Amino acid sequence: MRENNRGRIGEYLLGPVDQLEDHSLGVREASGSNPDRSIMPERERGPHPTLRIKGTKSHSLLGKKVVLGVTGSIAAVKTVELTRELIRHGADVYGVMSEAATEIIHPYTLHYATGHDVITKLMGNIEHVEFLGMEGSADLFIIAPCTANSINKIAGGVSDTTVTAFATTAFGSGIPIIMVPAMHETIYKSPVLIENLEKLRMLGVTVIGPRFEEGLAKIVSIEDIILTIERMLSPKKLAGKRILITGGPTIERIDPIRVLTNRSSGRTGIELAKEAYKQGAEVTLIHSKALNLMGIKELRVETAREMIDACVNELRSGYDVLISAAAISDFTVEPSEAKISSGGDFHLHLVPTVKLIEEVRTEFPELVIVGFKAETNVSGGELIRRAREKMEEYNLAMVVANDVGKGGMGTEENEVYIIREGAKDVDIKHVKGAKKLIAEGIVEELTQTFF
């Protein structure tokens, strides 16, 4: 077997993505050629070109092996997108298809998507045991989409397809199982199916969805599936912790049409909520959007006063951490009940709003609080100095500081300094890039320092 400095090629122990360019790649005969012509086995070929995207979005699933079972639902067309997203988050994905699934998408399609040969029948390698047996190499088995037929068979212990055989094996070894149902709504409402789904949940299966639309029980979003897998396979550094996060802008009404607001997009708060959820926390996000993030409690507010009241009231139920990432307005106005006529000069009287952290610290003196400090066009040293001043004034555990004059507000990327209480300048964490990566950095600092 051919080897290189990243380990055995047959096991796809890969290094950085940019190192994949130099591998010679095995070539499969084009469709329509002699099906009996021998080709180089996967274990002896170099990495598939698909794997060049591995870890390009995050490393949350790096080193994890996910076995994807596909059954005969039209939602099988979604598996290419799902697979590619799993790989972008670092996972190695191996496809298993029932015969019915191969009538929806061709195995070559899933081979392209995963970068690995697809299992459509069990062979001498006893693949179900190789991946999901007592010493199996997989970390997770997910069936997406999962038809009513497959659900009922698995609940009854029937193993007459590749997918159901893999499920039975996973049950026997205790490897986590996720099912993502997709079917007609009337089928989903079958009392037999409902009973079997409940039975599977009691046996430890995680069932995601479905979402109901157009008379169908449709597969849930790719984002929801990825988030569930990330939480299931994470080290759960925040398990048992309750975390409250504020995010996005507030909106101060001028009249029934006009408002005062700011450029905040709310992305940082959303990514923080996702990251804390992945790490096993019970998460509540207070913001002005309505996203229905899977597993995350959302409270929707508009004004600064609503944000502060919702935050204080929620904290009274008992939380371990407040991450105050919202761009709360510093000023408000007395709104007009009727539309203000246009034309001519018009003056607004701005009234300062109450500071959320000030109110929270007064009522919850022992709460761990992570604050944010935004400045414009200052030096790095001055930015850090002002962040330390805020930390001392409000007894904050951490402050995330950034210069929004250089970007970050309303954008997909940012550059921040994460400053822990009592940290020396050399210990300050500097993170630049996508807000998802910034959220990972903030939560990592939080877990290392306080939990």
C-alpha cells in the first residue's frame, strides 16, 4: 500500500487542503465503458479532488468520520449539498445507499460528493461492521433522507437493505444515530410511524425535523443538520451551562414609518449562539430577528429598553454567562404616534438610553459577563486600553474589542482582540476573519478561562 508523510492514503489521513494538489489521482472509466474492466481500488488511489474543500469553512468536524445513509425519498437530491457542507466543516463522509435511493440519484453522484466509493450492497469487507461495528471506525451514522419505510423497518429490527443493516449494526455498537425524515405529510401522520419514531427516540436516536410545507414533511435545512451533528460530536465544553447572548442592532421608533438604528447585522451574536450550542450549552439569544435556530431559544425585541428588560427578566431564571454582543442604541427619542410630515427642517431630541451591562451588573454582581467594546480609527494600543477601562468599570470577565472604523459592523468578517480579566498584553487573543471563526475564538477563551 502506498504511503506518504500524512499517513496511509487508504485511510485518508489528510494534511492541509493546499497539500492535496500534488497527489496523482486514480481515474475511473467514464460511464458507458466496459463495466468489467478493473480499476484501481480506492485504498490504493490518491485523495479524490473533492477533498480539496475539506475544512474550508471550519474545523468543527475535523477528524470525524460520518457515514451517510440515503434512502428512496426525492429529498435524496439534497445529499450532495449536505455532504459537501460536512466536508467543508472538516468531516470525512462515506455514503451508503439503499436500492430505492439509487433510483433517485446515481451512486456516482454521491461518490463525487463524498470523494469515496459508495456502498450499495454489502460485500466481503462487511462494510457495516467495518464502519459501525464494536470497533468500527465511524463516529456517527446519519440517515438523510429517511423514508417511512426505512423508519418502520429499523424500529422493527428488519435489516433487508444496506441502510437498515447499517442501522442495526450501529444500535449494537452504540454509535450515535441521526434520522432526518422526509415524506408526504399524510404518511408522516400514520399512527404506526408516530409510534415507531417515539420508539426510536427512546432507544437514543436523534430525529431532526421534518418541516411541514406544501403538504409534505420535508427534510430540514442543511444548516440545521450540520448544527446538530456539530453539537453531537463536539467535546461539549459548556455542557450543563446556561448562556444568554444579546445580538444585532436595536431599533428606536421615530414615527410609525421611520426608525433610528445602526449598521449591525447580528451575525456575531448568531454565530456565538451556534458555537455555545455546539459546545453543549443551553442557549438563549435575544435579538431583533426571527430565525428559528435549531435548539436555541430566541427572544425577539426591537428597542433598547425591550432588549434590557428581556435580558434582565431572562437572567432571573438563572444563567451562568451573559455575552453582551448586541449593538444597543445609545440614544432614543419620544416617538410620534402619527407620521411626521416631510419637508422643511426637522429636529430630533435624542435621549440617552440606559446601559444594559450597568443594569445587569447591579442586579447580578457575581454573573460572568463578556462585553464588547467598539471604537473607530484608534491605535491597537488605545483600543485595548479603552477595553480594559470598560472591563474594570463593570467587572467584566472578558471584553471583545474591535475598531469598526476599519470594518466589521454589518460585514461578514471582523478583526477583534479578546481580552481576559487580568491577562497581560502578550496573552491577548487576536482573531481576524469570518465571524464564525471569531465566535469559535471567543467561546474557546470562555471555556478555557472559566469552565
